[in-house]
Amino acid sequence: MSKLKIAIQKSGRLNEDSLKLIKECGISIDNGKDQLKASARNFPLEVFYLRNGDIPQYLRDGVVDVAIIGENTLVEKGTDISFIEKLGFSKCRVSLAVPKSQEYSNTNFFNGKKIATSYPNTVSNYLEQKGVKTDIHLINGSVEIAPNIGLADGICDLVSSGSTLFKNNLKEVEVILTSEAVLAVSTKINNETQKILDTFQFRIKSVLKGRNSRYVLLNAPNDKLEDIIAVLPGMKSPTVLPLAKEGWSSVHSVINKNQFWEIIDELKLKGAEGILVCPIEKMVV
């Protein structure tokens, strides 16, 4: 029987979030400490634990069928590789930064300057489009220290909160790209394995939809039902059930978690009472 071979990062935050997503898809992985390959007990899936920078080549060669990988890594090392799903975690940006003491107005600052980075292709392509010529210094770790020791005039690196830049007396001046984890696919995947991927992606979509939604229950006076229902987007339309108390109904719906407070505030203004909000584990649509 065919198995879907998936690559994930060997260690780190992307590894943890990837395994959490797989688990929430109802898939149990038998993996021991320091294992480089593991199989699922209850789904035709085989997990490969790889170095992040090596994953694009494994996809290119068809050694793995899919991978959970940062979009930034594809931009740097796998522009020929496509992805089919954004996964909503490991969000960050690839940015240019310079010492806080430097005056900065635009990318022309970097003309003839040295930039230390682990993303030479990404920064070179970006600055070439701006007509800026620089000297790229490739560093595979501790990029932030380069300006402080006179190795470079600026850096290009991953930024999440910006705290690491701040600690090294640097300031973010240009965002080259924003990134998050994606589900990338090999061009060499066969038809039988594609069917397994379709099932896996369906489960992923259900998990992500649940993560991004909230289930809302509330009590509403019948004379205000129309106004309250108009506030709720719902999947198709809210569910309305009569309460034991005459003239009142219970309204059930689903809202986007990012619009949560705005919708709740408006519901209260329209007369809703006893509002209960619950997380959704999975949402099959």
C-alpha cells in the first residue's frame, strides 16, 4: 500500500507545530528520540525529519511527496516548488536591518555596502529589482552580530518579534517578504499518493477552519432577532431555537476569531444576552 511521505523540520518550533497539526488531524506518529523516519499507526503516512534547508531538494528529487516548510525557505531555495496550503503558524518576515545609529531613508543606503545574511538569493533578488548593488556576506548563524564586529553594514534575517534586533542595537528598515508555514508538494507525486494527500489536506483544512473560528450561543428577544441575526455571518445561516421563556430564542452561529470582539460588542448593542463563546476543535465544511 502506498504511503504519503512528508518531510518536517528535524527540530525547533516548526517541528513542534507541524507535529501538533498532524496530531490534530487524527494521525498518530510512532516516533522515538533521534529518529529520522517514523510511520503513522492509523494513516498511510511516513514522516521524515530533515534539516530545513535540505527539504526543497528532497521535494525536487521526489524522495518525499510533501513537506511542511517555511515559505521563506521556498523563496530562498525552492522557487520551482509550489505549495497548496498556508498553515497559519511559524509566521515571520525576512527583513533588512541596520545599526540604530545609522540614518536610513531607502534601499539606496545599501549601494556598495556589505550585507550579512543566511538568505543570499532572497536579498540579492530584492535589491537587484531596486537597482541596488551590494556585497553579500553569507553567514549561517548569529547574523545579528555582524555589524557590531565590523563584518557588515547591515543584515538580512528572519524577524518575529524584533527583540533580537533590539538587543543587538539594530533596527528593521525594510520587509522583503512575510512568511508562514506552508504545505509544499513535489512535482513527482504519483496519482495513488495524490489521493492520500487529498484526504490529508481535507483534514488540515478542517483543523485550520476550527482554529480560526468560534462557536457562539446567545439568547435573544424575538422582537430583536432580525437585527441580531444580521450581525452573525454564520456558515449558511444561524440556528434559531425557541426558549422555554416566552418571547425569547436561542441563537447558535460560528464567527471568525479575528472579528470576535467587534461582533460580540455589536450583538450586545442589538440586545443579545447570555453570550457564550466556545472554541471549535474541527470544522468540516
